[in-house]
Amino acid sequence: VTVPRSQVDSHLDLAARWLNIGRPDRATAAYERYLAEQPAGELRGEARISLCRILRRERRETEARRCYADYLTEEPSGMYAAEATRGAAEEGLP
């Protein structure tokens, strides 16, 4: 099932708005929803790396490493592959 583009954009827009008002928990949920609803979405890499960064900032180390590893599985030569490689390998993320 494909979700209409306007709804996809709203998930990503909503995630950004939640971050801007200091609600990383809600932004995380919005990114996760986009990723679940858009398995081949054109903005999937952006959504995944944004999610990884939030998890890292929130000190959710295990989830952050898994997220970075997922990015590498989905986009091994993507724009953020170097960041994801470092993030997937880090122990005790800052």
C-alpha cells in the first residue's frame, strides 16, 4: 500500500517540527512511521539518518548503532554512509 505523497511529506514535516520544539520522542515516532509506511520511499535515507542522529543525541546507544547499521543495509553507498559506518561501530556513543 502506497501512502499519498502529501501524507509522506507531512510525516517528515511533522518530525522536523517536533524536533524544533524540543520533542525528540515525537520526532522519533514520526520518522519511524515514515520508514514503516514507505519501504522504498525516496526520502528514506534522510529519514533514517535523522532518526539515527536523534537516537544518538538521546543516548540510546544500542538503538542508534542498529539504526546506523540499518542505514548501511538500505543505502550502502548513500550520502551518509561514512557517518553511518562510524555510528554503527561506536561503543558508548557520546
